[in-house]
Amino acid sequence: MNAPDELKAYLKYASLSLLNREFANQEALNIDLNN
């Protein structure tokens, strides 16, 4: 796939955002379970 740089940057940012949200959800679950 030969995407323009802006699209590549957007996709990279979007995937990082999803990973961060997933990690935050996991942390919230761990905090709930520990208290």
C-alpha cells in the first residue's frame, strides 16, 4: 500500500489511540478489582 504520509501518520496515531484506550480500560479494571 502506497499511502500518502499524512494518511500513514493518521493511521499510526489512530492505532496508538486505540492501544492507549485499551490500556487505560485495563488499568481501570485492575484498580476496581484491587479495591
